[in-house]
Amino acid sequence: MKRLSFMAVLLAFALLGLPGCSQDKAPPSSFVLLDGSQVTTAQLKGKVSLVNFWATSCTSCVAEMPELVSTYNKFKDRGYETLAVAMRYDPPSYVVNFAQSRQLPFKVAIDNTGAVAREWGDVQLTPTTFLVNKRGEIVKRFVGTPDFAELHRLIEKLLAET
């Protein structure tokens, strides 16, 4: 029994990471935006960035979009960026229509091959959101809708870092 408990603790540390260890670097990715241009993870360095994997068919994703817009508008002038990445299975015409009809103010990309989702840890569930600091390190991963009050506090903290 003690051995099993010890193994469970080891597994928990392996999955959650040891406290005090360095953050995981955001993977080197290239995002294809709706206008055909590209943004890379390297271009996001120096900013606090939120990378949100979503789909138009995901009710939680659609429901959280107004909060993502509000968060972006609140912090955009302070070095904050949002990148909404539509999943491979989302029809591009739906994504374009959604972004236009909702007047999304941030960058919207389509992961038409699924490569970006794989690079970010094989994202399958939507919404999945990553918060990346100015050094390009993933600080937090949210699966499901984030607690936006907690997210805002964390963004404030990261924006204050030099």
C-alpha cells in the first residue's frame, strides 16, 4: 500500500510539474490567420498572450467569446495579445462568419491540418486556453471556460513583470 501511495505521488508530480521548476516553453508554431497572413510564437514574445483553441460547434467556446473579447479590450494597450485558434474540424466558412458577425477584435487562426493543436500538447477538448508570459513560457492551461476573475489577476501580474 505504501508503495502504491508513493507511486501515486510520483505520478502526480510528473503530471503537474514540481513546484519551482521552470515553465514549459510555448511550442514554436505558425498560425495562419483568416486574412492568410501568419503569426509565429516567436512574434508573441515580449507580450502576454492568450492562445485559445475553440470551435464554432462548441457551446462553451461560443459562450466564453464575449469574455475573451472583454479581456482583450481591457489589456490590449498594455502588451497583451489574444489568438483564437479554430480547430481542424471547424469549417473555415463558419469560422470566418463567426469572427465577422461577432466582430472579434483579436487575431483568429484556423488550424486546418491539426498541426498546431498537436504542437500545443495534442489539444482535443475545446475550449483549451493557454496563458503565455512575455518570455514565451506557458504559465497556465485552462481546459474548459477559465475563471475570468482569476485570469485577469494573472494577466495583471504577468504584465507587471519585466
